[in-house]
Amino acid sequence: MTSFQKRVFSGVQPTGTLHLGNYLGAIKNFVELQKEYECIYCVVDQHAITVEQNPNELRSNTLEVLASFIAAGVDYKEQIIFQQSSVAEHSQLAWVFNCVSRIGWLNRMTQFKDKAGKNRENVSVGLMVYPNLMAADILAYLATHVPVGDDQKQHLELSRDIAQKFNNDFKVDFFPLPEPLIYGNATRVMSLRDGTKKMSKSDASELSRILLTDSDDDISSKIRKAKSDSDLIPEDKDQLQNKPECLNLINILSACLDQSIEKTLAGYAGKEYSKLKNDLADTLIQVVGPVRKKILNLLDNKDELNKILQVGSEKASTIAGPIIKEVYKIVGFK
Ligand code: AQP
């Protein structure tokens, strides 16, 4: 069994301004992981076009995601941050994986089912084969660990299946089986309007999400308007199972304070929602405010951001290039 160098890969789609779910479920962890791992973080614009995008908005969202990574504390000098479409190896490996992966596997992906809905015959082929490209993103670097929110766990399992099948089909021990790194309380931050749906960039309601660029007033107002009920806050965690919106608010506060749900709940049991909402809004202003200021500052110098992406792409190609050459040899292209 080959022992692979520990390496982290993760990506974020430039499909809009990032929200609290992206921050607590992904980027905040990206920052922690740099202490222990070599990290490669990618703005996955090729994933973004699996649904329709406005080209100018896609370009500006790409810089905004990069700015969000840096503002949150990702060290672009020590680590690699880059744009997926600038490194051709992702598409090259994705094609090989399209031929390794099975249609039956893709048919089981719940995100595809959710996103395609009743429109299944009319969505892009890209939306269906998205997990194959995700496997290529990770395995083009022989990455061993992938920090993701809970929503991406199934896709990561598919990446492992693809790596395993490739190794078996070609009788090699070439790809590692990448492992998810899913931490903390905020593995799934839910919509502020519906506690059963995840907070998402593509939700039609602006009130459903806190953006990393929201002003302090926006944050307060969105939290004040967050869906709740007229009961008092329950005493124990089990009672929260039937109150998804309350659970979500407690969960977000716990993640921001880096403490357990039980500890947060103990401070609000039997109290009214207004107290929880006021404290949550204050806490979020402390967490999001400094990130917002840095994002806006960074976006004032787009040339610098483009340079960072350029350097990142060169560093990424240096790693992925020889790996794809090896893959091409294994499959018989060379
Ligand atoms: N609500 C969430 N809670 C916790 N983690 C989340 N992530 C996304 N939403 C939540 C994590 O953020 C990373 C980047 O996600 P993405 O932008 O690449 O794709 P996504 O999961 O499809 O995010 P959105 O916001 O729902 O985007 P749209 O609406 O464009 O599809 C991933 O690690 C993800 O787990």
C-alpha cells in the first residue's frame, strides 16, 4: 500500500457572495487546517457553470471568493489558492473519470436529485457529472483530506469509489482514497427562513442567508426576521428536533462561540427568542464584520487579486502536471 503525503484540497463555487454556511462549514476550517497540512484551495468556476451563469458576474464572483478566502485568513503565500479553469489538468482527469465512474452511482446523488428536481431531462449534463469533476479536482493533487460541509459528504464518497475503481481497473495503487474532514457544529447551517433547508447562495430569499459582505444592520435585521415560533426556548436538545429553526439559531451561535450546543442551550432555556436573537446578532457582527471589511479592501485592488490567482495556478499546475502525465501512461494514452 502506497503511503501518500498528507494534503488537503477543497473548493468553493463562485456562484454568488459567500454566506455564513460557506464560512462556518468550510472556509473557517480551511484556515485551521493550514496549521497542520499542505493545503490547496480552489475557486471552482467550472462547477459553477453546471447551472447558468452570467459571464461578467462569474468573473467578479471568482475574485470575491478569492477575497473571502484571504479575508478569512487563508495564507495565499504559504498555501495554494487558484482558479479551477486555469489548470487544464482538472478537465483532463475529469474526462478519464467520466469513463471510470458509473451512471448508476451518479443517479444516486441526492444533490443532483435536489437541484434537477422535476426538470431532470432539461438540466445540463455537467450538473449530473459534477461529482466526477470534483473527484478530478481532488485526485489531480493526490489529496488525502477534503474539508467539506455535511452536504458534500456523498460526493466525497463517490470520489473514493472512483479512486478505488481506477486503482482496481488498472491494477495500480495510484490514487489515495480521500477522506472527508467534517468538523464542528456548523457542518450544516440551515436557511433562516426554513430550518429544514440548507443555507444556500441560490435560495431565492435574501433573508434566508447572512452574507459575508452584509452590513451590521443587515445582519441584525436578518436575524430579527429569522423564522422562529411563539414558544419559549426548550430546555434540552431532544426537544429541538421538532424545532429546526430554533436548533439552527442555537447551532450557529455555538459554532461562532466554538462551544457545544448543550452549553449554548443552557444559557437560553426557558427564555424568549428575542434574547437569543439579540445575542446572536451581536456575535455575528463580531465574526462577520472584520471579514467583511477585509473583503471590501481586497476587492479595491483587482489587479493584485488576479496576480494571486495567476501565481496560485502556476503552483497548482506544477503539482498536477506530472500526476496527469502518469495517469495518461496508466490508461494507455502515452
Ligand atoms: N449551509 C451550509 N452549511 C455548511 N456548509 C456549507 N457549505 C455550503 N453550504 C453550506 C460548504 O461550503 C463549501 C462550498 O460550497 P459551494 O459554494 O461550492 O457549493 P454548495 O455546497 O452548493 O453551496 P451553496 O451555497 O448551496 O451554493 P449554490 O446555491 O450555488 O449551490 C462546501 O464545502 C460546502 O459543503
